Amino acid sequence: MGNKFAAALAALVMALAALPAAALLPIQHWQTKSGARVYFVESHDLPMLDVSVDFIAGSVLDTPEKSGVAGMTLGLMRLGAGGLSESELSRRMADTGAQLANRFDSDRSGLSLRTLTSKAELQQSLDLFARILQRPEFPAAVLEREKARAVGAIKEADTKPETLLNRNFSRMIYGTHPYGLRGSGEAATVAGITRDDLERFHRRFYAAKRAVVAMMGDVTREQAAAIAEQLTTGLPEGEPVAALPPVASLERAETRLVAHPATQSHLLVGMPGIRRDDPDYFPLYVGNYILGGGGFVSRITDEVRSKRGLAYSAYSYFMPMKERGPFVIGLQTRRDQAAEALAVVRETLAEFLVKGPTEDELGKAKQNIVGGFALRIDSNRKIVENLAAIGFYDLPLTYLDDFTVSVEKVTSDDIRRAFARHVDPARMVTVIVGAEDNAAAATPK
């Protein structure tokens, strides 16, 4: 079975590479009457529909005084809506066999539905989904319960080294920019959230004209258009939203040591990276696969773990967002090895910035990325996630069609130039939680 699956997957990859661009995923795109943008792929292979609705309503729209409102709004939308209680919504959704899920990050909030497309089940699940999107009630008793639960989780998380690491890192690279706010909120701000806060946030930001609807499944174009209208027509008008401020560049390198009794040191090194629409996206994507994103075949893992045994896991990544998301190098190591591990990371990055990847590294990286591309679109749910990203970040409709071609076009010089533009060790921050005093010695001042 394993050999048959591997052969089938290899055949699929070869077929995708041979097809003309328009043949891979025929994405249909239009706007609803209320201004929502719709991205749809028709597929009758399974009697199912996957649909998601995303909004510019992530934690970036919180304020320091009301941190946590964005996440709490999304969390409570499905806990009472359209005249139905939390238990009634859950029971009726279970009756259809449908599944609901949330998506939340700094940029966006969204909900998704997976449902059967038989008439009765589809009609009921879409009715429930529309109620949740358009008419959440934010019951007072449920809000108090969820606030207590969230405050407890935040306080517990605040004792963990990973939380201290990520909070300090975000604050250092983003300062007062909204990206520096904690998505879950702070214990004090969450405790102060009111029902009016949630209603106001939903009314302002869950607007039809700023919604992105992504769909794939066993419905026709005509049905998909009707579904998109059903899900968005009753959404709020919304209010004008100020443009997200640009992320400022860091002026110098800085190190912060955070005390913690953990037996290991937790390290992050990085700086603001790129926007999702940056033209250097593919050179940085391929280059980072070689540097620290490719697991055991990446340089950072090889130098830190394989050659020296300084960490079980060491990695790097870019997280492109509406504005400049972070570039991150991370690892965990024994406290007495933190300085050595950090020095190895710095040396590895410095060499990569000067010389770039070898042709052998580049060839293998391309082979692995292209070979794994089919796994990015091997289910309706994954395709809908890609459609949602295409819509939300205003990517070309041919983004998935062009992906492997864009990867193959990347050269070593492209990678070296892109990294030189976006990664500067002299302006990177370093956070070490649970550090020995000498750990900072490897970090430039």
C-alpha cells in the first residue's frame, strides 16, 4: 500500500508539472451584491462542501487597553447566535454531521464549515453558519465563563518559558506596533472585556464588503453564488478602518536575558521580515528552506544539532503578513550551552548571507519543495485554506498554478540578494529565557 501511494503521489506531481497553468485548479472569482469577494473551485468527487469566511479582524485591531477583544469576539460567535443557545447550535450542527472551525491570527479572523451537500443537511448547516456569522448574541453568562477560562489560561501560560520568549520577542521587534499585541490578550484586559466591546467589534469589522469567502466542493457555480449571498448579505455594513501602519525597521541589535528556572535555555533571534506581497517571497522561501526551514537538510539543523549536538531542534522561518511579519531563528539547548549554540547560529547565518547556498543545496531544496507541493492541495480543506489566503492577501488567481514554476526559477544569486535586502545581523534582536550570564557574549551589541 505504501509503495502504491508513493507511486500515485509521484505520478500526480509529474502530472501537475506537465499541465498548463489553467488546468491545475480552475478558480472562479466574483463579488457578492454586498461586496464580499468569493473564490470557488467546483468539485463533485465527494458529496461535501468546504466553505470559509475571513475578515480583516485579527488581533492587530485590538488596542493595548482592550487586548483580547478580537479573539474573544471570534470565540463567542458560535456560542449563541440567531435566537439559538450554545447547546442548541451544537446539537443542530451535530445533527447534520457538519464541522465548524475557527481561524485567528494577527491579521485575520475567520470561520469555516465542512458539510454534506445532500439537500437537508446542506440547508440546515448553512442556515446555522449564517446565523453565527451574522447574528452572534454574545450571551452575558457565556462571556463571563469564557473570560474566567481565558484569564486562567493566560496566567498559567505566563509561567512557561515559551510564553515569556514569544512575548519578549514580539515586543522587541514590534515595539508599539499592533503586531506586538498578544493575540490572547493580557489577564487584566481580558477580565475587563464587556458584551458591548464584542458587539462593537463585530459591528465594525465583520463587514460584508471586507469579507473573503472561499469554497470548494460538490455544488455548482449557481449554487455557490447563492451560498455566498446567504452567508454575507446579513453581515454588518462595517465602519471605515484605518490602514495598518508600516512596521519600522530596527536600528540596532539588542539582547534580552529573561530569568526562568527552566533546565533549558529557550532562544529566539530575528527581526521584522516581509509582507506577504513582497516580490522577494520565493527567493526567501527557497533560501530559508536551505538555511533553517528544511529540517534535517537545513544548515542550521546540521550545524547546531547534527554536528555538535547542541539542540534537538533548531529552525528558521519567515512569517509574511499584511505588513512585515517576523523572520525568526529559534532553538532550545542546555543552559550551559546557550552561548555556544547562539554563536553557531550567528556564524551559520553570516556565512549564508555572504556566500548563499551551493548549487547542490539549491537543487535539492527545489526538488523537495516541488515534490511536496501536491501535499499542499491534497484535500478540499487544504485547497480552501489556499483560496482564503489568495483572497485575503490579494495574491494572483494563478498563485497555486505558478507555485512550482516560481520555485524552479529561483537562483543562488536571487537568494543572496533577497537575504541581503531583508536580513541584517546588526539589527536583529535576541531573547534568551533561562539563560546563563555568559549567553549574551555571542550576540553583537
